[in-house]
Amino acid sequence: MVFSLKDWWALSRGEHAVMTLAAVAVGAAIASKSFSISFALAGIGPALVTLASFIFNDVFDLPSDKANRRTERPLVSGRISSQNAFVAANLLYAAGLALSLLSGWTAFLIVLLYAVFSIAYTLALKKLPLVGNIFIATTMAIPFVYGNLVACGASASCSLNPFIAIFALIAFLTGTGRELLLTLRDVEGDRKLHSKTFPMVAGTRPTLFLASLLMLAAIALSLAPPLHYFGLYAPYALFVGICDFLLLHSIAISFARPVPKTLEKARKYTLLALISGLIGFASLALL
């Protein structure tokens, strides 16, 4: 079996790890009103745990992915063996936890907690309606708070920067809505495996309504407070505007035709939206 970096990147969802690292650095930069390379280095531990959690999930999700005919995934196609993936996940968990210790015990405990919950998600939480979706959404929000913690260092008077709180909430709302859309994509396989995901319990339309409501709330939140404090700051307005447009487009196409092919497009659009929003948030660190 030939080693393929492309396949390992796809298996571990490398783009999410990069976003985790970036969110930590952005959170720290905004909280401290400065930038240090140490902020980016502090994000490596959480990023490695992010890689591990995606690999671990795919190893145990193999029956469902086969049922959903997800042949684009490396484990389903056999391009990577489940044994090698399991070993890689454990090594990445260990490395991520070890590196997070460099940011202090509180940071380590946060990463440890999410590592444990990522395993619990794979084994149980994802099978519970909405619970698994909410957990994944918190993993998109917590890196900003983690970055705020890194910026505080050993200070006993550390407090959560209000803008970090806003960005974390936006990420959480967007993430929950996105995860609900992605759950709709796997309804066929979930039905065969008798999984009790939210669409299986509530139905397609209620899931679409809830996902849309959450993302619309995120869009509204992305506009009001920053514009009030910063005015029409061009970089933020540009990238967050792109983010909001992509979210609206994802909602529209999902309602128009909620089939796997369209929902896969929505997955890609919402991922691009998250990346664009993150760039917009990062631009505020330059003020």
C-alpha cells in the first residue's frame, strides 16, 4: 500500500486542523492586541487532536460510510487500512496532548477534555439526536477561547475578551447548522443502521429549518456588534460578507433540493464560509 499524503489529508480533514490552529492564534492575537509566533505554536496541540479525532471517527464509522457508499473516503476505498489509521489516531492524540502541556495545565485540561469527548462522540454521542451535532460545533468555538487563555498566560485575572465570546458564539451557531445539514446527507446509511440522528427523529424539513435558523442567527450576529464598534472596517466587511453569502447560498440550495449531491455542495460552501469568516475575524487583530 503506497503512502499518499493526499489520502491522509482527506482522512484527517487536514483543513479543519489548520482552521483550529488559526483560530487559536486569532483568539490570542485579538485578546492581547498583539501577535506572537508563540500563539500559532500554541495551536499545534489542539490541531493534532483535531486530526486524531477525525481519523478515529472514520475508523469506527466505517460500516456507516460503506452503507452510504462513501467511496471517496480513504478507508472505504481501502487506500488506507483501518489498522494504520487507528495507530495514527492514537499517536496524534498523544502528541497533541503532550504539546498542549507547553501552554499550561489549564490549556492541557481543555485539550484532554475534548480528546475524551471526541472519543465519546464517536462511540456514543453522535448516535443521539442533536447532542453529537452540538459537540462538533463546540469544537469550532473553543479554539477562540483557548487562544484567549493562551494570551492571558499565567495571569490570575484572565477574562474572556467580549469579541472572542462573540466569535465563539458565531462559530458555534454556524457549526451546529452545518452539522445538521451534513447529517441529512447520511440519512440513507443511518436508516440502515437504525441510527437516531436528528433527521431520523424529526424529519428532513424540520432539520433544514433548524439548520437555517441557526446559520441566519450567526449571520445576524456577525454584522451587528462588530459594525457598532468598528464601523465599516473593509477587510472584516469583505471576508465576513463572503462568509454570510456562502451560508445563505448553502441554505437556499439545501431547501431547493435536499439530496446528497446538493448537500455535499453545501458542505463545501459552508467550509469555505468558515474559512472566510476566520480571515475576517483575524483582520480585527490588525486594528
